Amino acid sequence: MKKYTCPCCGYQSLDSDGDYDICEICFWEDDPYQKLNANELGANSISLIEAQQNFIVYGACNKESLQHVRKPSVQDVKDFNWKPIISHE
């Protein structure tokens, strides 16, 4: 089964693309609006840019979600084309 890349953590952990799946690794909800508008809020209470920064620091899209995430395993594949979005604000 094909897996899709989570825009927050970069792991290929989603069953579909832009269908509001929740990533088991970082707990990001895959909102297509937020993918196109990375500084905006949507299905998630924080922006994609902030969530990516949080994942680097905490291992989850936000600190409050730590209880819902799991660490990546050796079976989890990081998309080598994925890079965090850099805010220019």
C-alpha cells in the first residue's frame, strides 16, 4: 500500500494525500489548505511552519500531542525530498 508524506514530519505515514488523515508519528492532521498556506491555521490549531519547528524540538506537532505520537521505527521511511518550510517573516 502506498504511503504519502506527512507535511509536518516528512515521514511517509499517511494513507491518503490531503484527506485529513492524522500522522501517527507527529499527530499532524493532513489539511490541504494548510499545505498551501503554511502560515495559516486550519484543521490544526497551529500553522504548518510552527508544527514543523515543534516536531524538530519535541518530536510532535505540538507539545500537547506528545501522548498521541510514536517514535519512527526502522520501517518508517523519511521522504528524502521533504524539507521543513523556512519562514521569511
